[in-house]
Amino acid sequence: MIRKNSLITVWDPLIRVFHWLLVAVFLTGYLTQEQNYELHLQAGYLILALVIVRLLWGLVGSKYARFKTFIYSPSTISGYIKSLAKGQARRYIGHNPAGGAMVILLLTGLLTVTISGIALDGAENWSGPMAEMNLYHHTGLIQSIHVFSTNTLLLLITLHILGVTLSSFIHHENLVKAMLNGKKRNH
């Protein structure tokens, strides 16, 4: 028998370390873009490595880390968002449909930002793994993609924070604390 207020581990250590390390490294990369190019570049490579690890963990990781547990149809996502706006959203132990969609959008955005950043380094500085690809012909386009995807990612991060705040309020649980200790209520 499960006690009403029992806690279960939902977010494994890899997910929690990934999440908070990603927050720190993204902030570092974003804040150093003008002042310290080398640190900005290294942050980008570390973000790319983190995303690759997360993509792999989404295939073979713990139950709630796996993509198959939180990828929903567009109609399910839309229905969830409508119920959330009404304050009537069903609670999920792992990612809810909107949260699952946000994970995919954020990972896609991070891949776009990092890969375009590596391409931009190759185009502007003839440096990095894309240095020999003669990308200098496309510097303006690559820079536009990098800036646009970064700005889009900032919007997604804002929506993510708002969604976590709203969901925490509606379901009376601290999702930030859950991402720190890995535990959520089992009901």
C-alpha cells in the first residue's frame, strides 16, 4: 500500500546534474559572448556535449528520463495547455505534455545554437571542426541563424520558467525542489 504523501524518485541524478549544469553553462555562454570569446566558445561545446548525453539518456535512461514517457501528440499537448490555462490540468508524475514538448523544443534550440555557433567560428575564424568547410561565404546567414536561435531559446526558457511556476502553483508542488532532490509526490 502506498502512503498518500509518499515520495518517489522521478528525476535521476544524471537528469538533475544535466539540468543545473546546463543552466550554469548556458548563462556563462550567453553572458560571455562579447567579453570572452574563448569562454563563450567552450561553453557552447560543453552545451553540445550535454545535449548529446541527454539525447542518449532519453533513449536508454531511467523511466521518466526516456522520451517515450513524455512525447505526446499535438492534440494531447494542446488539450493539456487549455486545461492548464483553466487551472484544471491533470497532474503527471514525470513530464506533463507541455513539459515534454518544451524539453524537445529546448533540446532542438540548443542544438541549433551550438551547431550554428561552431559553424560561425569556422566561417569567421577558420577554426574548429567546420573550419575546412569554406563557410565564410555564408557568414551572414550563419550569424543570423545563431542570433535568431539564441533569441528563440531565450523565449523558450522564459516560457519554461513560467510553465514550471504555473504547474507548481496548480498542483501544489515545488517543481524546482523536485529538480534539486529528484523527488515528487506519488499521487
